[in-house]
Amino acid sequence: MLWTRELGAGYSAFVVAEGRAFTLFQTSAGMFLIAIDAESGAELWKERFDWPWHPRGTYPGPGERRRGSWSAT
């Protein structure tokens, strides 16, 4: 393992492309998409979504957790 990083709650996998790792997570401040340098673990950028926070790390709406698709292009 090259590095570890505490992000917050979430179930999203990482997508790695062109030396960057991308994932989703949430904190009490909201849901975020983050880009991390895959070699150093340094944060490159982070974008907040307008998504409600839930203390269990999931949105309490109807439906199941699902696996999504990502593309880094």
C-alpha cells in the first residue's frame, strides 16, 4: 500500500486513470467527489454535491444501494 487517507463515509470504489484516483464520500458537510494523486495520496481537487447528509452514510430514501459505472475520460 502506497498511502492511506481518511475521507468519510461511503461505499464508492475508486477509479484510477492517468495517475489520479477518484472516489465519492460523505461527511456532515455533504457528499463529495475527490481526485487524489495516485502516487502520493495528495488531494488534487474536491467538489461538493448538493446531497443531504445522513448519519449512517446513506441517503434514507427508497431503493437499494447499487453499483454504478465510472469513466475518467
